[in-house]
Amino acid sequence: MFDSKVPGVTILAKVTPEQAQILTPEALQFVATLHRSFNGTRKSLLQKRVLRQQQIDQGILPDFLPETKAIRDDVAWRGAIPAPGLADRRVEITGPVDRKMVINALNSGAATFMADFEDSNAPTWENNISGQINMKDAIHQRISYTAPNGKQYNIRKDGKVATLIVRPRGWHLDEKHVLVDGQVTSGSLFDFALYFFHNAKKSVEIGIGPYFYLPKMESHLEARLWNDVFNLSQDYIGMPRGTIRGTCLIETIMAAFEMEEFIYELREHSAGLNCGMAAQIPIKNNEAANKAAMDKVYNDKLREVKAGHDGTWVAHPDLVKLALK
């Protein structure tokens, strides 16, 4: 068992010397601080999901909340203006935190890159901690990769590197390998804490900031919890509030009825909303199938534009130019 050197923190996994550079006592102390401050609220909000599902099962369908009508009707409040590196989000590329794929995404020509600890990442201990190493190397501008065939991958030198946005796991997922005071910690807080602790100040130094995608939320109260996490975290390292930005993913029926409330809860930390994408990628060695897939991508992106979206997601570097048409 790895000695965390932090009272109350237990790591139930083998830790290599390279991984130990991420799992430092200082970083794990920050993980513990977030857990002790917010895990109780997280558990309470997850229980509210269960109760809400029971209501739906009884025929009480989702609707706009009467208790937040004043927020929806108030034209005075505003979300934050776009942060550095987030003004142009016409095309964002998404993908897992695999080292080669991170480099390819940053080099893709997309405006931003969502590095994913969630849906596209199998959440093994190795993948998650390697992903954190890759994020740190990317932000500190030293990431590279040599493939088994000897091919070298490096970040492009012309400055046209995508702005990095990290998606931690959703509130419902745990990190079973880490205990704080004997309790399994939150995958969301664990992913967020390690990335923020190691990279927040450096991200500002290179001209962007600590940016996040917030997945799978079902209530504006869950967005409020993220905002509380952001405030404590910025205070913890002496960073001005409002430096962090979070983009809320609208992935659930419940979220669709509380979109304005999500922005309201995040306010100075808000980077808007995203409703996802239809995932198509190029098909090799089959021209007809590839054309059919690319036609679907084009039509999907055209639909999004006509619906008023100001940006779109793609899942492969070869789709960036098509999405920009």
C-alpha cells in the first residue's frame, strides 16, 4: 500500500515513482480538503436524484421549477464574459486522456480540446493517473510521445494549439482507490483536485486558465456545488475567484429544464452550456462508408448551426476542417 503521508488519506493501489509525482502529499491534502468540505453535500444531492426518479416513476414528469422562476424572468443578471482562450469555440475536439491522442487533439486545428476523464476514458487507476500526468505535461508544454514503431509526436510550434478543457467524472462516480477518513472519495473531486492543484497557476501563466466541463448534472443545486468547489479551490491556492470556468453539459432530461439556473449558479465561473454531439469518425479503407459517415457529420453540424449553436464538437482531428465549413 502506498504511503500517502497525509493523515486520513489511504491509497488502495500500487503507485509507481512517476505516479507519485502526481500523488504528492500536498495534492492529496487538497483532495482530502475537498472531500471533507463537499462529499456530504454530494451524497445528499445524489439521494435527491433517487427521490426525483421515484416521483417520475409515479407520473410526476419534469417541468420548469416554480421556485426558480425569478431567475428565468430576471433579465438583469449575466454569466461571465468569455475567458482567455474560450472566445472562439466554433469547433471543439473531444477525446480521452491517452498521451498520443492528447497531442493529436491539441495539434488538430480545433479551437479547444476537451480532455475526457469521463465517457471516453475507461476509469482504471492506471488510465486516470496517467491522464493526470499527461495533463500536467501538456499544460507545462513538455508533452511528447514515441510510438512503438518509432514515430515521434510533439506539440506544434506555430502557436495554434487548442485550449485545454478537462472533463472530470460526474458526481455519481467514485474513486474507489482513494479513501479519506475511511470513505471512498468522489471521482469528480479527485479528478478536479489533481488537475487544478498541479496546473491552475501554470495555465494562467501560459495565457488561458483552469477550465472544466461539468458532466451528467441533474439539478442546478449540483451546479451550485461545483461553484462552491471552485470558490474554495481558488481561495486555497490564492487565485482570484472567477479564474476557473466551467461549461455545463446538458445530458439529462432534468438538466434541460434548468439550463438558465445552471448558468446563474456558476455566474462568474460560467463558460456556457453544451448539449453534446452525434459521434461519427472517419472510416478507413471503405470509401462509400466513409462518405456516408462524413455526410452525416456535415448534416449534423448544419443542423446545429440552424438551431442557433455557436460551436460544435468533433471526435477526430480529420473532422475539424469539415466542421469549420
